[in-house]
Amino acid sequence: CCTPLGWLKRMTQFKSKAGKQQDESSAGLLTYPVLQAADIALYDAQLVPVGQDQLQHLEFARDVVQAFNSRFCANGGSNKQLVVPRAVVVNSAARVMSLKDATSKVSKVLGN
């Protein structure tokens, strides 16, 4: 109720995996970022360690939390506001690289 479809379709992961067949893609590609945002919000996470390639997911989570707070907790509502998370990027672990090819990211498709 707080996540417009447009936000989900702009996610890099959705666009790269669905490609030109977005209408035939699995709902899992769209719902995963929402579930990830819920996991972060559930534990009132203030600082979330992420890799550089996960920053978009955390920004999405921030947007969802802010939309929820605006919709359900505004104007002195009795509901507790959700914590808006912030990213912590550790440069030494910002991206997990493949052990087979140190220039590419770890990937299930590549079998590494």
C-alpha cells in the first residue's frame, strides 16, 4: 500500500533480470525489494551495512519507510514511526568479487 509499481520497476535488479519481458517476469522480482525493506524496518535498523551494489536497495527501503510514516504516522497519529535506515558502506567489503575471476562480481549464474 506504500510502494508504487513504478518504484519497483525502476530497480536495477528487476530491469536487468526481466529485460524486455517485464510483463512475463516473476512476481518475486518485484516483491523481493519490498520484503527486504520490511526486514530492515522490522528490526528498527538505524545503520545497515551494505555493499556498493546494494545501495539502491537501501535507498528503496528508506523510501518505503518514509512513505509508510507519512501515510500512517503523520499529524500526531498514535502509531509509532518506523526508523529510517542509513547505509554504512565498508570500502574493504563494498563488493564481493568472484574467486574465479577477480574482475567480476560473485554470481550464481557463473557458478561461483
